[in-house]
Amino acid sequence: MKLSPDGLILRENFTHDRMETLRRELRERGDTTLLSREEQEAGRQAFLRRWDGRSDIWVFGYGSLMWNPAIHVAETQAAKVHGLHRAFCMKLVLGRATPERPGLMLALDHGGSCRGMAHRIAAEHVESETEILWMREMITGSYRPAWISLKVEGEEVAQPAFTFVINRAHKRYAGKLKPETIAKRIARAEGQLGTNRAYLYRTVERLDALGIGDGPMHQLCARVKTLAGD
């Protein structure tokens, strides 16, 4: 997978050929939860049935979608959702980890609230950009797309909005882990896309930019930096 000079995933990576390569790599590592290209597309089309085909759509990002959306967007705003919170609750063995050095990925889990970034996708680009998002997020069933109520600058947006929420029934769901366990995994995990901790550091940098100067992610970041010697 090609990365930009500053380590970001590029939009051009999301092609069907490259996704098939990724599926092959995951199958070789014993992953039996992969969605086929046909299943992935059928799920996307079923999800978009609630879209009227004319409105712009917002997608809410809480992890790498905040700082590396890799899609065409018309607008980006700080946003908030209620009933969901950001947590390192997804097992990771590829990308920024390996089976020998497993890591963790952020997902939205039930309860609380979450501040992040929302990207508005123009109506004429919804098909192309959601196809990329499904390639990125829905190669397995570990996430589930969900329509949400989204607030931007304290006001609920009129256009439809969605995000990707953890599938608690999936084998990659790690549940609620102890902070020290999370820190140790993130501090040592590394794969072809770089380190797991770089993912955490970039997320915290974006939270700082949002004016969120302290919280669970910052406390975790401090633990990881100590363990990694950064």
C-alpha cells in the first residue's frame, strides 16, 4: 500500500484489485470473517436505501477518518455524537500490527458521547466516496455502518449522517480492556503501515486541535510514550 511522505493512506490505494490482495493476505493469516466484494457492495447498497439520492451526506470520524479521510469532501467540521464513545476495542493484526505483535484499533462502542470530525460528502459524490469508505472499513464485519444524529456547532445537521460502530458479535471485538493492557499492546505493535502508537499520536493531535486538551486518549498517550520511550 502506498503512503504519502507524511505516512497517510492515499485515496488511490482503494481499488478492487488492492482490496483482493488484502483479502488474500488476511485469509493467509486465518481470517474467516472476510466479506466478498459482492457482499460488501450489497451491504453498501442496502445501507444507502435510506438516502434520498439528492442530499449531501455527513460521515463522522473518530480515529483515522479525522486526520486521514482519503475521500473527496465538500466540508469538514468539528462534530459530536451522543450514545457512542471512542475506545480501543478492536483487535488488530494487519496494517499497524502483525499476529506476532498484535495491536488495537479505535471503534465507537455503546454509551457516552464522542467528539470528532464530520466530513460532508456532496450528493454527486456519495456513490464513489461511500464505495471507498466501504472498501476501507467493511472488508470484514468488525464494523457496522449506522445512521446517527450528528451535531455540528451544537446544532443537529439536516442532512443524513452515518458512522462506523463496533460489531460486538465479531471475533475482533476486544471488549473493555484495562488501560495498561491497551497501552502495552499499542506501544509494541507495528506493521507495514507503521506503528500502532503513531495512529494514537495522530488521533490525540487532532483532539488537541479540537480543543480537547485532556481525557482518556491523552492519558493513554502518556502511558504509551513512557512504555515506548518516545
